[in-house]
Amino acid sequence: MKIDFHTHSRLGKKLPFSPQYTEWHLQQAKLAGLDAICITEHYNGIEMESTFDYIQSHLKCVGDAFVANDGLIAFIGLEIDALEGGHFLVIGSMHDIKSIYKKLQPFLLKKQHPTYYQLVDVVKPLPILFGVSHPFRESNNIRHLTTEQLSFLEFLELNGKDMALDTNNENSVRKLAAETGLPILAGSDTHQAHQFGCICNHFNETITSIDELCHAINSNAYTIEHGQNTTVQVQTAKLIKTALKEVHKLGGDYVSVMFK
């Protein structure tokens, strides 16, 4: 099973939800050779409930995941900012992810991110896969976290976007993994489908439950696969994303532009 642990089913967190774009995005993940993805939308994005509702109504629930008509497996998660800095990924059942999202609502109303320890308090009581995304990205890195704080994490992400922009990124992530003993999981961080396949994880078996996923990760029963054209994929996706967001900013319909 080839799985991408960090993907977004919408072009941007502040853009309206589009069923057509989401459907296309899921189809493109399968066409890119992936068997599974984790849909980790930004917790402070607009119309988040629409994303949850679409997945539940258009995909079949199997274990803790959902399966599309073409066989693509989708796990549900969130990408959450901490007040001190850093972005964190939580992946779990729809019930648990919705529970986390609900508990984070007071922070959204105050327009303030939870502190790292507040996030830990929300996440750790649940059977959730909890890790840090793009740990060395300059704008939201985790260099402020202490060894004790890092101990709450269950994985570090090797981010496809960061690898394309920083040739030393993988070395930094692997060094931190060696220091902390945390496993590394790969995520493309795609908002635009050309980025799918730039990096992924290859598990020996098909998995649809969080328990099985955690067991396989802790057993090191997977390998990380790099795409052959990571930099080109990331740069192409970035260019298209920027152009389509500009269409929206100018009052146009970026979805209709895509599918003309």
C-alpha cells in the first residue's frame, strides 16, 4: 500500500469548499499511483464541515478509513498550528477527528492557536496518530520544542514540498529522528494534484485501521519512496495553485477555469 500522510483536498484553506475539486483531487491521487492518502486539512480552514460531510457521503467507511469507488483509501486528519510555532498532524477515525475539531473551536473563535500543551491535552487521550509536519520549515518550525515536548510526538514528517525547496531538508529530518527515536513518515503536502507522488510510504499490506497503521509504523514495516521528478512536481503545483488562487482573488471561479 502506497500512502501519502499529508495531503489537502482543497486548493487553499480560505477558499470555499468545492465538491468538484475534491472529487478530482481524490481521483488524481489514485492516478498518481497512490493506494491511500491522509486528508489533513488545516483546522482553521473555512467550511471544514463540508469536507467531512463530503467524505462521509461519497466514500464508503471501512474500518477507520473511507474507500472511494476507484479503491483509493482515505484516512481523515487535521493539520493544527501551535501558538508557539509549528504545525502538527493528527490522523484518526472520523469520530475522533471531529471530536478534536470541536474541542478546538474556542481557539478559532478567539482567533488564537492552542499552545502546544493545550494541543497535547486535546489529542493524547484519543487513539490518534500524532506527529509534526515539515519540522524545519522556516516559517513554522519546531526548534523551540524541548526534548520533553518532543516525547509526545509519534512521528516526524519528511515533507515533499520542503525537500524540493531545500536540498538539506532530508538530512535535518533524519538527524532529528536519530536524536529522538521517532519514526519518519512521508507526506507530499499537496494542495494541487500535480504534487501527488513526489514522495510516499510503501507498506507491505493494505491497512484501514489506526491501530494497524500504528503497529506497522512502530514495526518499521514500510519504506519511503521518492518520486523521480519531485522538484518539477512541486514547482508545477505551486505555479498552478498561485494562478488559480489569483483567479479567485479577482472574483473568478477557479474551479470552472480548471475544468473548461
